[in-house]
Amino acid sequence: MQADYDVIIVGAGIAGLSAALYAARQRLKTLVISKDLGGQLNMTTLIENYPAIPKISGPELAKRVEQQARAFGAEIIFDEVKTIEKEGDVFVVKTEGGDEYRSLAVILAFGKTPKELNVPGEAKFKNKGVSYCTICDAPFFKGQDVALVSWGDLAREPVTILSSVANKFYWIFPSDKPIHDEEFIEQAKRLGKAVFMPNSEVVEIKGDTKVKAVVVRNKKTGEVQELPVAAVFIEVGYVTKSDFVRHLAELNERGEIIADWEGKTKTPGVFAAGDIVAYPYKQAVIAAAMGVASALSATAYVMKMKGKPVASLVDWKASK
Ligand SMILES: Cc1cc2nc3c(=O)[nH]c(=O)nc-3n(C[C@H](O)[C@H](O)[C@H](O)COP(=O)(O)OP(=O)(O)OC[C@H]3O[C@@H](n4cnc5c(N)ncnc54)[C@H](O)[C@@H]3O)c2cc1C
């Protein structure tokens, strides 16, 4: 079976676009198939921590990398990948739109989506005080009163960050205790910024042009309180839809793909990059770098498949 492309990249978030830029520049015939352009970058209006770019909106960052990738010849089509099967040395990629594409390698960069609370006001105030990424957005609310909806191990990072950044934060969680780890609870109490709101749920997020208050109901007593806050951080997990690659890559219990630093998965020719990879730090620059590593690994793989010389990996220490 003949391949139409050297590499097909699933997802046009920052990981997939960065992979496309590198793969195309390495002269691989490159196709990106994605449901949208930018992925999670579309959920943020201001990024201040992408190296060399002091301030940029998420969509603008995606657009710039898209243009860079296209300039090197990468093709991008908008569709959803439904299945990927390996037939001999070729991967057959089928989409929701009914199209079929063949490639020698694939890069899985289809990311994840934060879970939402689905309460009134949440959608309206996204990027206007409602955030699904505390590490990304907490610095915008330095010294202010905010709310955090999170529990279990997921709460460790946002609680630690808000304990240093916020004036105080209402920690809203649905049971008696926010996390099993008593030591962590004591530490949060000692830091003195968390106002514990046990057995509670958010019923509404209010504001005008931005968030002004969160309405919280105590599930045991029925009491409803309106708390003045500048932001509501929602960290209740992510949705990963990776079942369709389970036969190609090992997944962890959260549906994240197990890949090494070169982006390699258990199947030769299948690489993974970005937030879909089981790696703890979910940030744009890291996703971009993973995309680059995967593209370089895919290049070496494709060259080998074509019987062409493969540029060896340079060991910088050894060259001293
Ligand atoms: C609110 C918020 C604010 C953030 N702020 C920052 C910040 O300030 N700085 C920072 O560094 N990071 C920030 N992040 C994190 C950063 O956005 C992510 O780490 C990064 O965008 C992940 O990129 P990705 O390409 O791995 O995945 P994603 O962005 O999730 O992209 C995945 C792409 O794959 C597509 N896709 C999914 N399934 C399929 C399929 N089956 N077929 C085809 N396409 C598919 C999606 O449509 C999407 O285009 C923020 C995240 C959020 C949610």
C-alpha cells in the first residue's frame, strides 16, 4: 500500500502545529487533521509566559505557528480523526467526514479539554474571570479574593499557587474533606489563605463584564451564599478522548498516552506530543517542544523506512 503523506499529525493545537512546522521544514510531506485550530489556546485571551513573546492571545499564537507551518508546506484540514489502523508499514487514517489518508508515521497531538461545571454564568465569563488553568491565570488576580473549585489530588497545585498569589480564596468542594492527605490540609490552613467551603457546590457565577461573585450552596444545610470574587478557578479534571488509539499506544488511567522523551509510543511510527501525553506539566511551551521532539523522531523513522540516511542524534556531552 502506498502512503499519501510521510506523516499525519492529529490535532492543530500548539503541539500539533509545532510538530507540523518541524516535520514540513525537514521536508516530510506533512498533513495535519484537526477539529479546530488552536485547541486549548482558544480558551485564553492572554499568554504572558511563552518565551520571547511577552504578551499574546492564545488564538493569535496558534495563527502564527499555523502560518509558519504552512509556509514550509504543511497541509491542514479540519475534520475529526475517527480511526487509525496500521496496514503493513502504512497507517490508514479515517475521518468523521468520510475521508481516508495514508501515511508512514503519525503524531498524536489531540490534547484534552477541561471539564466544566455547567452552571449559569460559567460560559459567559470564560476568560473574564472563569479559568480552568490556575497555574496559567492566577498571576492575573494577584492579591485579590478568588474562588477555587477543586478536590482530591487535582487540588494540590491550585491550592499551592493560590496560597501564594491570592489575598484569600474560597476553596469549594463537595464533601467533608477536600483531600485525604491531612498533612496537605494542615499546610493549607497554616498558609492562611484558604477559606474552606465543605459540602458545597457552585450554583451560579455572576458579574457584569467580568466575574464579580460566585453563588455557592451548602448541600447539607441548603444555605446559599453570594461571595464577592474576581475569579473562579475550576480544576475538576480533563476529558481525554483517546480510546481510538488504545491499540496503538499505551494509556494511563486518565487516558493519557505513555510516550518517552522522543515522543515514541509502543508502536513504531506512532509518536505523541503535548497535553495528551502522560507528563505532569501542561503548558504551551512544553507542548510545543514535545511536538518538535516527535517531529524529529518521525523524520528519523520515515527516512529509515525510505532507506535514506538518518541524521544521528548528537550527544553534545560526548562532542566536548
Ligand atoms: C484556560 C487555559 C489557560 C491556559 N493558559 C496558558 C498560559 O497562559 N500559558 C501556557 O503555557 N499554557 C496555558 N494553558 C495550557 C495550554 O493551553 C496547553 O498546555 C496547550 O495548549 C496544549 O496544547 P496541545 O496541542 O497539546 O493540545 P490542545 O490545545 O488540547 O489541542 C488539541 C487539538 O487536537 C484536536 N483534536 C482533538 N481530538 C481530535 C480528533 N480525534 N481528530 C482531530 N483533531 C482532534 C483539538 O480540536 C485541538 O485542536 C492554558 C490552558 C487553559 C485551558
